[in-house]
Amino acid sequence: MNATQIATAILTLVAGIGIFLIACSMMSSNLEALGSKRLKSLFAKASKSKLLGVCVGTVTTAAIQSSSATSVMVIGFVNAGIMTLAQAATVIFGANIGTTITGQLVALGMFGDGGISTSVIFATFAGIGAFILAFAKKDAVQKTGGIMAGFGMLFVGLSMMSGAMSAISELDSVKNFLAVFKNPIVLVLIGALMTAIVQSSSVMTSMAITMVLSGLISLNQGIYLTMGSNIGTCVTALIAGLTSTKNAKRTALIHLIFNVSGVIVFMLIGLFMSLGGINYGWLFEKMFPHAPQMQLAMFHTIFNLLTVVIVLPLTNPLVKLVTKIVPDGPRRKKSKNGNPADADMPETIDAKPNEPRLFYADTHMLATPPIAVAQVKREIINMADIAIKNFDAACRIVCSLDYAGVDEFRKNEETLDFINRELSKFTAKLLKADLNEKDRLYLSTAFRSVSDLERIGDYAENMIEYADKLKAADERFTEDAIAEITELQKLIAKLYENVCKAYADGDRDALAAALRIEESVDFTTNKMTESHIARMTDGKCSPEVGAQFLSLTAGAERIADHLINVAKTIKSYS
């Protein structure tokens, strides 16, 4: 080979890697969007058992073609306090199995000597998918076209890498250079470093398969490079964990310890086998003769499966170990309203316990938009819960002039303002992602819902000011006025219940019930106004008391309006 041919081979290899990465990303984004409902329900089931958690991790990673994306998404769940460390660990274990699917596809695409190769047949999906993308109108059909195009491009990139490797394999100098690297530890380190650079164990494994098939390296060398790729793929999760909470750091550490442990175990087994004059290459050549591409792909799958079998029973001790390595800070009290403060999770935030925060949404979830959309909805429902609790607290304070619990009220108000600001930013970022039409329509309504709920908090805060004025004037509401406020409070509580049901489930019947209750609130507030004017006319209360009562009544009516606005958004997307 001359210099021009060598340069062409290297450039072709780089181009093939690029197309392979783009194909993985294309398949991932379209599979996520098309299977968003299934993806959401899968993660909801992850907490039921360890084995189920492994299955969820496997299926999710096989679907989105990225163990790094799954790991980062899991860190987001832990960061938000939705998933315990033990649950996160099992999903990560499964992610390592799921990522071997790409290697199996690559190996399958390399059959076909003497005829049309499977790689060429699969590559035609790129063209079919491109035609679908060009002419399809429906979103679901376009997403299917995107998946097909990505799948085909995977093999276009693979074919380019394979051709480049074959050309490079003709160089004796390259073969002699690569032959030097026989030490398993060195090969593992090279595999880890290269995977960390390209940010994809799938690419590294695919490159190793093509190198083995072209004769550039031996099967045994490819096996140790593949082991190293399992360590290198932890880099993304480690970077994500470093900037997050203690439990997120622990999750990233679990990922690293799991993969390193598997490599150590298999290297020790390899060392023991070498004493008998055999190695992994010889063993897998015997198991899958005349198919070097399948030999390496099967080793990758078996390696990850056996590592999960070994480590899964040790999940709880592993969690204890990383908890010691990254020790706890102050414990957060368990929430009374179902917020994600879990007694089994010593600390889910590194911020001071009293600082406002998002409870469910986390920036790491942006890596998987369908999951992030579901978390936006949970965050909004949680925000509604905080807002209505502040309304109830304000009603109690203004009626009794007893300020017990006002500090918690102030903290809740700060939290509402914080969620309003930060969730809006999160939603704006999420809207830039590749989403299906329903999710995009939902997010477009989320801004208004967040604003409506923040306004409920403001009206509750106004009610505290009415209490301040009454106390300063040494006055209070009459028993009749307090009874009316209590009844209105019960009516708004019923409204809130139906609004949440409508919003969480897209329940049109609950929306209809909420609309009827909102009309009752309007009627009740009008009657309250008339009754209080009569009380002032009869001299039963002073003008100062009357002014505060009328303001409270008007504010409560506006709270009902804001709640109903949240429920009405389901008409836009459900």
C-alpha cells in the first residue's frame, strides 16, 4: 500500500465510526419517541424486584442503544430521589446486558461470504427509511422511518470500518505493531481509553469485531479490548455523577465497581486458564467455530451475563460499600405529602435541607426525553400539592390568627417560586429534544400550568397579609364568616382532587366534575360576598374586617380559576 491508500483507509475508518455513531443516535432518539409510553411504564416497574430491575435495564438499553444514556437517566432518577440506590444498581446491571445487542447485530451483519452479505442487505434499510422520512406525513410513520434509516446506517458505517480494517490489515508494520500488545492488562486499558474517547462501548466492540475478522488482531486480544470497553463506558456516568448529589455519585460508582469487578474476575479466570495453556480465544473458537465475529460478540454477551449473575446477589453489600466511600450528610426528614424523601435513602440532595429544589425533574433526564416529560408532569402535580397545602395553611391562620406553621408556609412559598422558575427552564430545554407530537403539545401547556400554580401560592400569601392586618387592628372574622371560609375550603379541596385526577390521568370525567365544582365555587363566593355585606350593614363586623374578608373571597375564587386552568390543559393533548 502506498501513502495515498493508507490515508484513504484511515479516513474511511474515521468516516465509518462517525456514521456508526450517528446511526446509534438516530435509532436511539426515534425508538425513545416511538416507545415513550412503554419506556415510562418500564421504569415504573423497576422497583418491584431486583430481577425485574435487571430486565428493565436490559430492555431499555437494547431499545435506546446506549448503556451510557441509561446510566445517566438512572442517575437523574436517583438525583431526584425517585429511585433507591439498590433499584438503580439493578437497572445498571441490566444496561450492561442490553448494550451487547449492538455487538450481536454487528456480528450478524458480517456473514455472507460468497454471496450477498447480510451487512449489505441490512444497509438497504437506510434507503428505505430515507424514503419514508421524505414522504411520510404521520409522526409515528416518520419515527419508524428514522429507526429503519438508523438501522441501515449502522451497517453502512460498519461496512466502511470493515473495509478500512481489511486494507490496513495488509500492512505488516501495523500487524507487527499490534502483535506487541498481548498483555491483558495493557489491552484492557487501551479498550477503556478508546471507549472513553468515543463515548460508546458499542463502537469499540464493533471496531474490535472488525479488527478480529480482518486479522489485524487475534480473538484473545479483541476479548480483552472488549473487557476494557466495559470500563470505559462508565466515564459518561462518572462525569454526570460528579456534578450531582451524593446518591448520584454513588450510582456512578456502582456502575464503575460493577464493570471493574467483572473485568477482574474474568482476568483472574483467564490467568488460571493460561496455566493450562489455553485462553479465552481458544475456548470461544471451539464454542463457535468458523465465525470469529460471532465468537467475540458472544463473549461480550456471556461476560456481561455472568457478571450480573455474580454481582446481583451482592447488590445490598455493594450499596453499603459505596455509601461508606461517599458518606452521608444530614438526613432529610421523611415527607408527609409523598414527596421523594425516602427513609431508605440517607440523602438525595447535597444542598442544604431547607433550600428549595425540584423534586422529580433532573437535567440528567434530558438524555431520555420521554422519561423527562413524565417527570415534568409529576413535578407539576407535586407543585399543585404544595400550593394547595399553603392555601389550607393560610385559611387556618387567617381564621384563627394562630401563626404556628408559618415558617413552613414561607419555605413552601420559596419552593413554589423556585419550581416555577427552574421547571420552566427545564421544560424549555426539553422542548428542543426530539419528541412525539403528544409530548410536545403537553410541554407547551406546562409553562401555563406552572404559572397558574405559582399564582395560587401568591393568593395564599395574600391571605397571610390579611391575617397580619386583622391582628394589627386587634380584630377577627365572625363565627359565621369562619364557617363560610371553612365550607369554601372544603369545596376547593374537592376541586383540587378532581383537577389532579384529570391532569394525572387525562380523565375527561374528572375534568367535567371539576368544572361543575368550579361553578359551585363561583356561586359560593358570590353568596359569601352578599352575606358579609349584610353583616357589615347590620354592624356585626367592622369595615376593616369586611375588606379583608371580601379580598379573601375574591382570592379564593381566583385560586379555583387557576386550578381549573391546569385541568383544562388536557384538552390540548389527550
